[in-house]
Amino acid sequence: MLKPAVLSKRLSTRSLLEIWVDRYKLDAFMLISGCTGNELIDVIEEKGRNKTVKKAHKWIKISSEFAGLKTNSLFSYIPNVVSLEEARQIAGFVEKIYTKLLDVYQQQQVSSEWVALIDSLNNSNSVIESLEKASSIDLLVIEQVAIEIEPLILALQNQHLACQDRRTIGFMSTQFHFSTQLLLSRLQPIEQLLLKPYLQFVEEQVCIPWQRICAAANRHFASSPVITAVKSMLPQSEEISSDIYSQALTLFPTHRSRRGLLTQPEVAASSVRDMSMFQAYLWLCVLEGNMSSVENELLPLCLMVFPAISVDWEITQVAVELMTTCIQKRLDVGHMAIVEPYMHAMKQLFIKAKSSPELLEQKVSASI
């Protein structure tokens, strides 16, 4: 769940912000492989961005409403979970968030570095790296987007909490995922690649506490072992998530949830995202010095959502085990003593939740 977080100017916070921003790099190789230099310039310059935004605006409302229908269908097992009026209000909030995001995208200026790189368009590693650096969302834009959409996401979150069954809060990320996919499908491949980092940012803002991780870094000096440990692991988040998913697929090849088999692309994408969320909550606890964020937020959310969509709790427990093993393999020996107690505590919380039904009910009730 999203909680307001104030980002300081302290060096420890800034260092983690840079890692957060790095997640939204443009896929420059795909971009320059799929078009000519002139085609790319036409799309990224002001006139091209305006055209992309105008086209996207035409489909935002339809995409948001249809995504709401798809999401409701996913958890149709809950009788009357969302009324028609509630569904419209939720879709309205999603529409506002994407509208604000498109406004930010439209305002971005094309740098001379962009144009120079595109003029010398080729597939060399140096050009690809430079193009990614020149075209990715920068730190100031990330902070601007985070500040501007935070009230809208909080309002949407409250709208879900106001629904008849509060388990719907666990499906905010699914609703955004569906909205993103539907919206991108209406755009040209070049436009999709340029806009995708912004849409990925919004999806992650809903469920992964990156902003709170950066804010929690303010508790520590930039050179502290805690910051050093977290800084070393955050860039490996996607690699670790994919590794966990691959191992889970080997262990549970026939498992089917309400969303489908683990092998299906959408299930794979949501599984990898969930593993990034688990890691983020672990690092948030390490920075905060306690397990409250996992115990009072992540665990209740998992207890509400996973059993409801027929994800066996055994898979959730195994995923946490796999996560800790993957982290241990990559963690510096000197940082093991810092992180190990939190990984152990997280594993124990998920084990106890399964073995103590009364604890499960208390956690879910407390969270809503």
C-alpha cells in the first residue's frame, strides 16, 4: 500500500533515489532497432509527443473502464464485490492518474544530446548506453511525478478500501497493469517504448514502496553498512525476481491460480513484480530497523489476496525461502549479519501465518 513519504536532500537518500530512477531506463536497443533516425525524431520532438498524448487521451477512459471490468472478472468469486457506481469511481481515479502522467510526458524536452545520438544512429554499445542515459526519466521528473500522482493514488486506494469487500485493495496493481496493456496496444511500437517507463513507474508506485525506501535511508549516513548493503542489492532486484520465478516454475510446473498457469505471460509478469515487492519490503524493514512494514502491510495483503485467487500458501512460503537464498548468494559476507535477522524474521512471519489461523484472521482484520 502507498503511504506518503518525504524525500530529503541527504546523500544517503539521494544515492538510493538514483537506483530507483535507474529502473525506468528506456530500452534503447529495441528503440533504435525498430525505426529510422528520422522516424524516432518525429515521435520524440514536441509535435510527436503531442500527437502521442492526444492519441492516448482518446483511449484512457475506455482502457480504464475495460481494465476495471477485467479486474472485477478476476475476482468475481466475491459476490457483489464492487458495485457499478464504485467501479465507475475507481475507473475515474485511474483515468486521472494516467492523464497526469501523460501531462508530465508531454512536458519533457528533447535534449540536443538526444538529437545528436539519433543522427549517428547505430547499434553500437556506446550509442545504446548514451541514448539510454539521455532519454531515461531523470531524477527531477521522478520526484515530480511521484508528488503529483501521490494524492490521486491515495484517493484510489481509499476508494478500494471503501468497497464492500476490502480484498479489492490487493487488485489495484492488476487494474493498473490491465490499463497499461490496453493503452499501449493503441499506440505505435515506438510510442509504446517511449511511454512504457512512465507507465511502469505508476504500476510500481501502487504496490512497491520504492519512495519509502529512499525516505527511510535518511535515518542512516551514506557510508553506513546498512546503506551500503541495500545499495548493493537494489540494482539486482529484477535479476533476483526472475531467478525466483524460474525456480518456482520448476517446483510448481502445474500450479494454476485464478489468473492461470505460472507459464502464462501475464502470470509470469505479475509473479516477477510480486517478488520485487517482497524484496522492497525486506529492504524497507532493514532501513527502518524493524519488521512492522512486512508484518502489518505485506503479510496481511498476501493473506487477503493470494488464497482468494487460489495461490497455494505453500508457494508463497517457498517464494520467501527462495528470495532469501538468492539474496544470500549475492550479499557481501560483511553485510550478512545486518540482513540475515530480517530475512529470518520474514520467513518466520509467513510460516506462522499458515500454522496459526487465528493469527491470519487477526492480521487481515487489523489491516482493514
